[in-house]
Amino acid sequence: MKINALLSLSGVCRFHLIALEPEIRLYLSPLDLSPTDEAALAYPVSFARRMVEAGGLLKTRGAPSEWAGLAAGRLPEAAFLSDLEATWKERTAAAKTALERDWGLFCCAFSDPADTQRMFWRFLEPEQRAGEAQLSAAQRDAILRAYRRIDDWIGGLLRTHADPDTVVLVLSAHGYTGFRKAVDLNRWLVDVGYMRLSADSTSRPTQLHGYLQRQAGMGQASGIDWSQTDAYALGAGSVYLNLKGREPAGTVPPGAQAELLRSRLAGELAALRDPEAGDPVVARVVLGARLETATAEGRGPDLLVEFRPGYRMAWPSMLGGVGDAWLSPNRDRWSGDFAGMEPHRLPGVFFCNRKTEAQPQSIDVAPTVLSLLGLPIPDTMEGRPLLSVNRAAEP
């Protein structure tokens, strides 16, 4: 692909044959930068070339699986798992090549457990969905097989490359769970009167993207009557007040009035219940920084809603839009998630071949690695080293 007279890029992709009749159907994966391209993602480029020579071309996306194609119904489950296994072989071959030299620090990231949980959690639910009973046992057990595969690989890595002086950390940032119902907070805000749709909202998509527009200096979004709107939702449970001086068309004055509105919103959100099951939908609502002024650029949401198990933010609100109902069943293949759910219910895993100084958190990993390498820990880091230098030397 030619970018200009001086620069061209090469890419790699993968085709999946979906059907031969009644017409040929092919799935083309998104294009990845070729790992051997001069503008690619490895330094030096010769290092990437050695990996390709040893294991072949590989995807260079940070999230290499085809979960988006599966979620959109463009790729069948069997093809998704086949692609996942091919990508696994590419990446483990690249890791094997990289391990031919001695490293002070070697890191390797795999998304297979996350990708399979995101798309196959529905098979862990007690009620199977209509039309999915014919799926093979391999597809039903995809999550378990993903964990076994990575566990076997790590075990082999420890046997062949980890001597008694090697400190090994194996971790994930979070866990997963299913969500049976999707919560559209923007539709709820409309229904109870905190948001007003404009007269033309029925003729074109209603999109907010207020926070993103603020950051980019863009104008107001279509479909919303901002002069009659007090709050909006965007992202995984984030709610923002339409604050004067911060939003392009703010209506809520900073200070006591904003705090009163936020407190009322928090109480009403916390009281939400599933009208069919009668269960609480929200676990808790966390308040952001005080709203005494409108200087909020780069800051988090004004309210953060954490949902109970089985519930998650609906896609319309997640992406800055307004759907048709505030609560609806999740019928998507995307059936597992962690975003917007209670963090303490979805802990990640942490394994280490040394005894740690404290209960580990994700923010402790970077300070731990820096400490082991004898490098200074920046004051801006909130975590703390999990291993002292002396303890790291103890098997």
C-alpha cells in the first residue's frame, strides 16, 4: 500500500472460506502491518525478520483475534476458534524465537482467555440459547481449552527457560462474567426526565459523544436537546452532568446545585430494579471529584455506576447513544465482560514463584518489575513493589 511518493506499507491478512454454495462467501480479516515492514512494530527490524523466518507471518494487532467478526455474525464459531489457534501458534513461535537470546526482562501477552470468555460465556449459562444446541463440544469448551493451552505453554516455558534465579510473574488484569441483560442508562435518563431528545431525534441516530467532543473541541451532537438535558452517560457505566462551563451547552451550574443533582441521581440509580425479576440492577454508585468548578478536562466521570452480576451497560449508552428500552435481554454472541461491573467480583489471577510482600494489585506490577531491575520508581506510580530485592533472590 503506497502512502505517498516516499512511503509505502505492506500488510498481512487471513481469509476464511465460510461457504461454497449457494454462493462463495469469504471472510477477510482486518489488515495488519507486516511485521517485517520498515515502519513496523519491532526494533530492530532484523529482529522481526528472524521471528518471521522461524514461525511465518503473524498478526501485529494488539487484539489479534477475530472476535469482532464473530460478534457481527460474519464469522462462525468454528472459524473463529480455528483462527484463534492459528494466531496462538504464530505468537508462541515468535516467543520461542525471541527466547533464543538472554533477556533481563521478557514479557509475553496473550488474549486467548479473554477473547473466548467474551464470546463463549453464553455456554456457561444454565439456559442455552435457541439455535446453538448443535455447536460442537470443542466450541462449548472453548474457555476451558484456552486456559489449558496457555497453562501448558507456561509450564513448558518454565521447564526450559527459568532457572532458580528467574523471577516469574503470571497475571491477568481482571476476570470475566456473563451479562444476561443490558442497561441503557441514556434511555433511562430520557424516561425519567434528565435528558431531552430533540424534535429530529426520530429521523436520525441519536449520538452523544459529549465527552469525546469536549476533548476534540467539536460541536454539539445531533438528536439531543442540550438546553433541556441535565446528564448523559457514555462508556462502561460513566455518567456526566451537563455542567456549565465544561460542556458545550451546559445547563447545570457548578457548586451546590450540581452536587444536589448528582446526589439525587446516585440515589435513583442505586434503586434501579429489574421489572421482570425484581432484582437490583446496580451494586453501587461511586461519586467523582467535587463539582465546585467547571475545570474538569482530563478527569473521570461525575458518577460511576457498578452493575450487579448479570447486568452490563447497553451498547447504545456505551457508545454514546440512546436505545429503545432502558433494560433489554442480551442476545449477542458477546456474552461475557468485565466493564462496569463490581471489581471485587472479577479479580484477576496472580502467580509468582516468590512469596510476595503484600496482596497484589495490578498497579503493583510495574513498580515490582522496576525494583527487580534496579531502576527508580517514578513518584507518579501509585503501586508498590511486591518483592524486595532480597526476597526475589529466595526460591
